[in-house]
Amino acid sequence: MTVEGSDELLNIFLVAKHANGGKLSSHLWFFHGFCKQLDPEYCCLVDVGTIPASDSIFNFYLALDAQPNVGGVCGFMGVDNPSCLGIAGAQLYEYTYAHIIDKAFESLFGFIQVLPGAFSAYRWDAIKDPHLINKYLQTVLDPDFVYSEDFNCRTANMYLAEDRLLCLSIFAKHNQKYILKYVPDAKSKTDVPESLISLLNQRRRWLNGTWFAFDYVWENQSQVGSSKHSSWEKFLFYSVLLYSFLNPMY
């Protein structure tokens, strides 16, 4: 594919899976397959139901290129089928609030609790550590893991929000000082559930995964000690965790 206004060629790979194995199965192909072989500088995740603006991925690139210590970024995700009323309207408010307020606020502290798998980008060097990737993809790398003694109700729910585990691993990476950043100019729209049953099923997964993943982050917050973050940056990280703990009470 020829890039407009340039003599450079853009290589396009079309990969089709024979069965729907879920998000982590696709990430196994992407991270453990293509990225491991091609060793890119940056990589970007976009859900099939998400439509980025024409300059969104470029804005991701600008943010990552401008600051070498940025390990991952996310942008603003709006609703593709907005409505002022009903279920879609409620989600329109929620998505807008979550990005403009929550993501922007957490970005000030350098640690965003979750970079949405539907639309985010990473510095490959921040996540290519084998231990990190193997932990993130454990349920698909080892199908027998779900039958082991280490896999219980808590672990099953935790892996419903595995993005949060990835964010902690990036921020707390040994001998590094990566931060996570919100890029408001990287905009996209995504499809949302339009029926109450679909919405409840989605939120059941999200709420269970979020709570148990946060519990994991809370228990493993000491991992930040092995990073090169300054005392002030570590204090900001703990402030975000405290905010996340207290927020549901209000």
C-alpha cells in the first residue's frame, strides 16, 4: 500500500482467525506473534467495533515519540450510536465523564488504572518483557491453567479486566520509569450495547473484573519499589490507588 504524498510503502497484513477465541486470543497473536517477530517501536490496539478519527493513531505516535518514558497511551472514546435518551444516552454520559474527568485526572499522576483494549497504544519496549507478556496472556498460553489449583473464582474474575494487570506491570517495570498518559486529541467512537440485557451482561463482566483486578493491584503495589520512579512519582501512584479505593464510597 502506497502512503499518500510519500514514496514509502506501508505493509498491510490481513489475519483471520478461524474461530472467535476472545480478546486475549487476538492479543496472543498480536503481542506474542507479530510484535515478537517484527519488534516494532510502537504498537496500537483497535477493537473491531471502534472507529478512530483520521489523525488519532498519529496523535498516539506523537505522544509516545515526544516522551521516551511514556509506556502506554489511551485516547477519548465516544459513543458511535449516541442518543440523549435511553440506554445509549446513559452510556454517552458515562463514556464522556470517564474520559474527560477520570482518565485526564489519573494521567496527571502518571498512572492510568486501565488503558482500554478497544483503543490504546504501547511502547513495545515497555511490554515486551517475557514475564510480563506471559502473565498477561497466561490463560491462553496455558489452557490447562484454568484447571489448576491456582485458578479460582478470584483469578477468573481478575482476568476479566486483564488490562489493569498490564498497566501495573508497565508502570512498575523493573529498573524503568514508564508512565501512562491520556491523549485527548486521539479520538474514536465505539459501538455500545443498545439493549438492557446486553448492557447488564457487559457491566457484570466489567464490574467483577474491575474489582478483582484492583484487588490484585492493591496487593502487588510493592512491585513499584523495583522501578526507577522517584519518591514523588511513587507517592502519586499511591494517591491514585487511594482515590480508586475511596471513590466507590461517594
